Amino acid sequence: MDERYLSVDQVAEVLGTTVRFPRRLIEERRITYVKVGRHVRIPESAVREFIAANTVEPRRRGSALRAVAA
């Protein structure tokens, strides 16, 4: 059990958001979480997966110009 679990406040800090955003992710079940009594903890791996799944790669400059020219 080497997994590190983060509080909602810590996840908000990692994501650079307010606390409301990770709470909304939990409410909408868009991120994996663990309830320990009244406390909610989010595995660090779930935060990494969320970031990876929502990362948008930039378009290459040439393909954007071709789309406009067409």
C-alpha cells in the first residue's frame, strides 16, 4: 500500500483550482476517491490519470493552416 492519498485541499493545490473543483469531480464521480469515515481522499494516481486524460496536445502549425485554407 505505497499509494499516497491526497485531501481535497491538496488536490485543488495540485490542479491549481479552488476546492470546489475537486469536490465537483467527486460529486460527479469523474475521479476515483476513497471515503475514510467522513474524510474523502483521492489517490495520487487518480489525479495523474485525470490530468493525462484531460491534457490537450497542441495542434501542429501546418495542419491548422491547411484547415483554414480548405
